[in-house]
Amino acid sequence: MRRAPSAIARTKPRESTVRRGCDNIVLMPRFRLGLVIGFGVGYYLGTKAGQERYEQLRALVARTPLSKVQAACELGLERFRDHAPAPGEAVLPPSPN
């Protein structure tokens, strides 16, 4: 006598766990394994790309003359001092009245 397909399906052990001695080892389903592998590959490639970009920025900074950077900083400070209130002067928001 043959069993019904539903009875056969119920008698199969779960595929997500395997019993070995006292330990339950949980096997990762395919999509989780793919997700972990995908994150690992993405992390690896991202760090390589990040290192390349870091090297590009470092080379750009090394090529930029320090005098240009100092001139830009001094210009910014000068503009700030022109528009900043004098020491001791209160900074109040405009009155709504």
C-alpha cells in the first residue's frame, strides 16, 4: 500500500538542521549564504575602491601648493572678520515688531 504524498513529506527530517552527536548544527539556507557571500565580496571590493580613492586624494593634496591653501584660509578669515560683530557687541535676532 502506498502512502499519500503529504504523509511522505511529513516524515522527512527538516533540511535546515542536522543532528550530529549532542550539537545541533543549523545549515544556512541558500539565500542567507548568498547574502553573506555578497556582503563579503562587496566589503572586499569596497575597501579596495576606498583605498584607491584615498590614494587619489592623497596625491591631489600632495600636488596642491601649500601657498594656495594658506591664501584661501586667510581670505576666509578676512571675510569672516569683515562680517563678524565687534567683540562685546551682542548678536540679537531681528525683532518681530
